Amino acid sequence: MAGRKPFIGGNWKMNLHAAEAEALAGDLAERFTAGDLVDVAVFPAFPYLDRVARKLQNSAIMVGAQDFYIEPNGAFTGEVSLSMLKDVGCEVVLVGHSERRHVIGESDVLCNEKVLAALEAGFQVILCVGEKIEQREAGKTDFINYAQTCYGLAGVSADHLSQITIAYEPVWAIGTGKTASSADAQAAHKAIRACLNGTYGDTGVSGAGESVRIQYGGSMKPGNAAELLAQPDIDGGLIGGAALKADDFLAIIEAAK
Ligand code: PGA
């Protein structure tokens, strides 16, 4: 991890109702004490952000949002603004998750607008990138990751890089139980880092590409986390299914220390 502090995110997606979300947050708040060794954030569904944030307020766990809209307010039915998220204690946002790109249809242009808006508003941003299986089989993995990374970060200055985390999430590994091998994941992470270094320079850990954390996501679980997290360019994980159980999520955090 070359001096980069590991970062583990729990993406709860459209799961857990109020009581379950509160119970999980309470359990994590009580049991997670290693905030100096690893950054941790959870991403509950919108209706429960407020109550989850209250449960976590005296813990080292950050609260994040799975989505938001770029405008500050106004006639945008169904949308949630960054200032509303700030109101309820959110510090981190996801942008470009594969389910938003490929199920909801979000474009690279919108992802870029979201990244810029969230940085401007002072949020930590996790920009998700990753190839589909047919793209991997056609040898396009690195091209897709470069494209989504460069497009997502277009207009982001080196000064803002400390607010950026990239999550490499091969689409075929998300929620499928299939995990990228540690070698394949490391190769993709290394290529993404090369892309960042090409844009921002690689002169040490002071604001250049080498300082950006790159999480792996896609069926990470207690049984495979240690091997993935031991790779030199894997700096944490974005966890879906295994983030819904405190024991599993805490075991992954333990592996990241
Ligand atoms: P998964 O989801 O761990 O359930 O594969 C990861 C993600 O979508 O962030």
C-alpha cells in the first residue's frame, strides 16, 4: 500500500430497513476502534442516512451516500442535493457505481459533473470504474478503466486529489460471488495508477497519482480479503454483500490493517 492508509467502504445498496440498518451501525460503532489504522465508511439507503449517522456520530466510521444530484436545489423531482447530505452528516459520496452506470444509465459526462460538484462541496469522492466481462474478454480492461478514470476526473486539479479514491470494480465480479484473482486485480490497479501518474505525476505521496487510494470491489469477503489487500496497488475495498453483516465487514477491516 506504499504509505497509503487503507480505506474500506460498506455499500449497503438497496438493502436493510430502519431497524436492521440501525442495529448494524450500532454494532459497527461499538466494535470498530482502529480509526487510526484504516478509514471506514458505510453507505446506507437515503431514508436511513440520518439515523445511521446518529448511531455513528461518536465512532470513527464515516457516513456516505450512494448517490446525489449536482444541482444545489430546485425542481429536480426525486433527487437529493449535496447540501442535504451534508446536513445529515455525510462526508463521502459514491460516483459511477456500476449499477448506476449500467442499470440506471449514468454517463461518463454525468459522473464527471458529479465528481466536480462533490469536490467543490468538500466531500470525499469514491469514483467507481470497471470493465464488463465482454470487455475483459476482448482485451479492453485497461482501456475501459483509463477512460472511466480520465473522464471521471476531467477538470480535477492535483490540489483536489486528496479527496479522491478510485474503486476498481470489475462489473462481472459485483454481487456474483466471482472475484478477480489477486494477480488480475493488481494488474488492473497498477494500470489505473499508471493512468493517474501520467496525468498528475508520480513524485512521491504529496498530492500526485501515487497518493490516490484504489479500492477493489467485487465479491470481496473475509475469505479472500487478505490476499487481495496484500497486493501493492490495492488500498482497500468497496464491499457490497459482505458489508451487510458486522462480523464479515469487521473481518475485512481487520485484514486491511
Ligand atoms: P459485492 O458489491 O461485494 O456484493 O460484489 C461490491 C459493490 O458493488 O460495491
